[in-house]
Amino acid sequence: MVSFYFCVIAAYLASSSRVRLKLILITSCYSVYLVMKKKDGLDYFEKEWKELQRSLKAWYNDEEPEDLHRFRVQVKKLRAFITLAESDRDKHPLKKRFKPVRRIFKRAGEIRDAYLHVNMIRDMKLGRMDILKEQCEIQNKAGKEFEACKKDFFKDLKESHRSLIKKIRSINDAHIIRHYNLLLQQIAKRLVNPKFDNELHGCRKLLKSLIYNYKLAQPVIDPPINEDYLQDIQAAIGEWHDQAMVIDFFDRRGVKHQAAIIGLKKQEQKLKAAVRKLGKDFYQRGQNSQSSNPQK
């Protein structure tokens, strides 16, 4: 795209007034073309929204934990799309209309977290039945409350969907390119000397946003991003974060010196090293689709 405009400018400067007029018309038509069609955005939004609804309905039918997990992933995908869609706006009407969905997401997270804690405690065989009982009670309570809100949740989803589709519009390609470049720069800055705290977890959210939207943005992004590399580094950060959350969970409950916990802390250091290695030269590697191997 940049090379196209460069050629047009060069031709413009070297041409007559009549030719210049033609070049202006060609450039205008090309600029109109370089806009993500509203229909493309709506089609993507509707596809992901249907999967969101399907996952939530499936959980209410069978209460399978993975259905709730899929619902939460769909919320993240739609939120990423909304962030991209509003990257060229001063106001954010889509985010405002998406808030009811985010509230359902958070309530679902209470069930999901307790479910993961229950399985973790059982797998580690710590013998702490008091903690296991606590998390089972939280899971059951959160599940019952979520079940009781079924009618309200689907009403909120219907109203949010209706208001959101009215506000989705075309996105200029220049804004998509700028959005991707800005996020890549922000992530690169955080990975120079990563702080292993909520800032790094936020960095992973930015990475996933780039990945979620890439199918929609791919025709525009040049050079293309290294999607495999972004997947690798977000997964590495995710593994570290999960490990850190497990350690913090047990620390807050006074479980610090058992062999299993000591082993977790040693493993955490290895995961931190993996993140540092993958994060080296992030900006260059993030835009190089040929290889995700670090430079030696």
C-alpha cells in the first residue's frame, strides 16, 4: 500500500495538470477501496456472537465446564473486535453496549476459577480437605447463582446484540495498520525487561487481541505478522501466569513449604526464563513470518 502511494506521488510531481487530475481520481478510488467493508465486520461479529450464544446455551443444558470456557473465549474475541472497530473513534459506543456481556463473563469466571482450583487441589494431593471444601462450596454457590440468572442473562445478550450491530461501521485500513503497529510497539516495550506481574498479564491480553483479530485484519497488514510466534509467546506468558496464580493461591492459604509448592516455585523460574528468551527482539520477530527462532 505504501509503495502504491509513493509511485502515485512521484508520478504526480512529474506530470501535467490533466494527468494530475486523473491521478487524484485514481488515488481517491483506491482509498475508498482500502476500507474494511461494514459487511465484513458484521459477518465476523455475527459468526462469533452465534458461537458465544451456543456455548452459553450448551452450559445451561449440561453444565460442562468447557462450554463455559468457550463462552468466555468468545467474549474475549468479541471484545478484541470491538477494540479494533473503535480504534479510529474518539468515543466508544460499542464498549459501552458490550458491558452487560462483560458482567456475564465475570460471573462465569467465578465458576471457572473455582472449578480449576478444585481440580488442581485434587491433582496435587496436598491433603488439605479444608481448601478443597472451600472451593467446592464456591463453585456450587456460583453455579446456582448463575443458573438463577439465566433469563436475565439471555435478555441482556439480546439487547446488547441489537444495540451493537447498529453501531458497527467500516474501518479504514490505515487505522487497522496503525492499531496493529501500536500494539506491537507497546508489547515490545514491555518485553525488553519484563516485569512478572499484572503488566505482563496485560501484555498477553494485547497479544491475544492481535491474534483474535488477525483473520479479519490479515488482508490489510503488510508486512504480515508472525502469528505462530505471537501464539508461542502468549502461551509462554500464560503458562507462567497460571503457575504464579497457583503459587499465590496456596500462599494466601498458608501452604508454603510442602514439596509440591517448592517444586512449583522452581518451575516458575524456568517459565520466566522461557518468556525472556521468547521476548527477545519481539518487534522484529513479530513482523517476520519466516521464522520465530531467536537470533543467536
